[in-house]
Amino acid sequence: MPDVPPDRLCNDPRSPYFNEEALARDVGIRFKGVEKSNVEEYCVSEGWVRVAAGNAKDRFGNPLTIKLTGKVEPYFKNKRPG
């Protein structure tokens, strides 16, 4: 895996953008220059993040999310193992 996080990543295992190897390295997100810890999914090329909307859940028990647009800067918090 390269030292650059993927262009799009989701923490939901049912998503096609789920990447367990990248998530294991602890991806951090800077959105509009501010560190975000509640990001559920992001896309760098399209410039958006999905963040949890408080403690609200949908009828299936999944967190409700809000899509915000702006500059997205993902990075790995942990160095490459090995």
C-alpha cells in the first residue's frame, strides 16, 4: 500500500470503497483545514466528506450522515508497519 491514502474511503464494510488495510493504518482527515474525527466517508477528487449527524440513526440502525463540500486532506496517522 502506498504512503498516500486512497482517493475515496468509507468505514462501512458494506461499501465498495471500504479498505480494511487503509483503515488499519488509521486515516486522519483535515476538512477545510480543521481536523475531523467523525468522518464516515470522504472523496478527495470530488471534494466532500460525510459526517455523522449527532447520535441520529436511520431505521436500520446506521448513523445518519450529512454531506459537506470543501477541501479534503487525508493522511495516515500511523507509519507503515514493518
